[in-house]
Amino acid sequence: MSDGNWIQNIVIVGGGSAGWMTAAALARGLDRRYRIQVVESQDIGVVGVGEATIPPIRLFNAMLGLDEAEFMRETQATYKLGIQFRDWGRLGQSYFHPFGVYGLNAELGHFFQYWLKLDHEGGALDLADYSLCAQAAKAGRFDRQSDDPRDPMSTFGFAYHFDTILYGQYLRRFAQTLGVARTEGEVVQVDQHPETGFVTALRLKSGQVVEGDLFIDCSGFRGLLIEQTLKAGYEDWSDLLPMDRAAAAPCALRGPLSPYTTSTAREAGWQWRIPLQHRVGNGYVYSSRFISDEAAVATLTANLESEPLAEPRLLRFNTGRRRKMWDKNVVAIGLSSGFMEPLESTSIHLIQASINKLLQHFPDRSFSPANRDVYNRRIQVDMETIRDFLVLHYKATVRDDAALWSYVRQMPIPDSLAERIELFRERGQLVIHPDEMFTPTSWLAVLLGQGVHPRSYSPLVADQDSRAIAEGFRNMKALVARRVEAMPGHADYLKRHGMWAAEAAMA
């Protein structure tokens, strides 16, 4: 390939988490012959409420080479071992979706089938007793995951809670040390090639013209380039995920620093609780078809553990995805590519997944249609499997106490999800697609937690000695309890390892 066919100027429109994650990753993953520029305006706010993540964020931070202690301090971060779901399957019921795996080895299939056999024989076992993450979360404890597969702590998994605005600012400083340029300004016009329609330049309110070869749209819901300019189109999923609004407000932390997110189902949606070092993030995700904005805000504020630290912010969104995440020489990353509600903390992960795939399919000036189409299909599959997992939470409920829950319990679902549920009902078999984000542990936690119970189990374990299996499970439960008892408290761990921010210490 000749130098003349290389991309030279990469322009990222919009800052925030998406823009600066993209800038930092490209600066780390590409060599210095590429010029990377972020155009953002201080006058345009960022959403800034997606404060919970899932374990792959650790790989992203490691790829950048971030120091974990510094990252934790700079973003007021805490650890996340999973999500506690309250009132989802039925009122008064609670279950925990842990990270890591169930059992004390990395192979889930046989462990779960053995558990299922004992359960069918009247063992009445609680699956959470065999998860280090679930038990550590319950006890408010944390410790490091082990790289030694012989160590039970190798089954431990974790992610982070952090302030996304602080994370974006932290990555901005980091990316600038790698040579990323920042231009302050509001885009007022987008220039396109008269024949190809490719974007050629951005005109800013100041009169400055920013030219580029590859443009990355991180402009949020408005999709300045991908939609307003290129008209990529939008596939609406609101019939499957009817939540279309959120009210968010922080409050002061009261009580211990829990290492997990809480999701509590409400009459017309659900409420999140995300503990950070310096505050608690809260929000009510709801459907405007079933509750007014005023009533939603009242519900949120009535269920805070302390007085709100700011007036509730209202966000409006439409679940779905762009029909093309990459069109011509524009790639949409973050909210500009589509949005699914924050039920399983997937927003930051989708940014990360899009960046990784962009690096794998990085173009030259020819912008190969085949390369672009494969990228689009891969992101589409990512988003559709996430969609199905989120829909499962709503579909698998027996609640009939409110109109929303009656609607989602009876709504048609994609065939892809229906097949998964039926196969699991038959004998507890889980089908996980290659490169799928959610693990067997995730599917198992939600399916069982919301009352989808297999009618039988694998014939491969039918003749196994139940007494020996039961003894193994008793020993495993005791070992999990001992390992959790030896862990430090969550806040103690942060302070001991230099991860506690000075601002939080003074709060």
C-alpha cells in the first residue's frame, strides 16, 4: 500500500466518555503518522449518568496502560461485583447477577448440571452460595482476582462504578499526552463531497474549518454526522424495550460502601443505585406510556437514601440502533450508534466493542464497502444479543400489579430469545454465541432469578452418585464462605491500595 492511500486525519466529533475513549484507544493503537483531533464544545452537555460497567472494561483500561489506582482516584470509582435485582420476577423477590462464574472452576456446564440434578432431587440449593462474587457482595467485601486457575479466586470477576464525566476528563488528559489534539467549538455546518457524499470538513461557529479523512461521530443521541448529515436511518426497538425516559439525581451515601449495583423494579420501570466514593448515583428509567415525568421524579426522590445533591435531570431516548453504524467515511460510536437502556450497564461496553472492531477493520482511503459491511454486521449482532438479554428481564416476570408489567409479560419477543428460553426450560442448556458479551453466568442468573426453571437436566449426569455430588457441594459452599470471610471490606480495600480519592476522604 502506498503512503498516499493511508488515512491521515481522524476527526472525532464530540467528547465525553465515547469521544475520549475513542481518541485514547486510537492514539494507543495507531502510530504517530495518524493525526487525531477531537472537536467538542463546552456549551453542549454530556449525558454523564452511565456510571456502571461490566468486566471487559478492565481489558480496555489495561490496553491503554492505565494505572488502576490512579484511575480509581481520578474517577471516584468503586468496585462492582454484579447487580442485585429487586422485585423483578415478582414483588418481594430478590436475586443477584454475579460476575465471575458459579462454582470454583471456570467450566460452568457440568457444575450447573450437577446442581440441577440435586435441585430436582429436592436438594433446594441456593446457586448464589457457590459464587464468590455473590457472597462477597452480600458481605460488602472485595479482593483481587487470581491468575492461578488452581486458586478459587480465579473464578472471581469484577468491574467498576465510576463518574463518567470524570472518566471522560481523565481520558482527555491521558489522550492529549499521546498527541491527540483538542479543538473547542460547535459544529454549524458539515461539508460533503458533491459526488460521493463523503464528509470532507466541519465548519465551526468560530469560522474554523476542520478537514479530515475519517470522521467518528460521538455526538450523542443527535447523531450529528451519521443521522443529521448522512441519514443512516434508525431501527426502533421500543416495542421490545418500552422504557424511553430517565430521571437521574445524585445523593449522599448513607451506610456501608456496597460493591454492587442495585436495580429495583418500580410501577412503570426500574430504579438504579450506583455507589461511588463521593456520592450515590440514582435514576428512574421508565416508560412515558405508563407514568408522567412529574410522577417519575416524585417516585425517584421518594426512594433516595438521603436528600438529592442536585435537581433531577430528565433524559429522553428511543431504544434501537442505526441501520448503519458506519456509512461512507463516518463511524458512529456511543449513543450516536444507538441506545439500549442501562439495565445491564452495556453503554460503555458498546463504546469499547465498537472501538475494538474499528481497529480490526481500520480503513484506508478506499473505504472498502466489504470491510465496512462486515463491521456493521458485527456491531449489529452485538447489539441484538444485548437487546435479547435485556428483553429477558422484562419477559420473564409474573408481575401483573401494574400495566407496564402486564404489557412486557405478554409482548411478543424475537425468535432468537424465544429459542434460548425454550432450550433452557427443557434441560438447562445454555446457548452462547461466539464473541457474545454476556457469559453463561449472566444468562443463568437472570433465567433462574426470574423463575425460568428447567424441567429436566442433562442425561450425562443422570447416573452420577448424588451423595458424592452433594458432599462436593457442601465442601464448596464452606470454602466459598471461608474465602469471603478472609476478604477485606470494600472501602478498606480501596483505602489500603491507594485508590481512595482525597475529595471522597473529606466528604
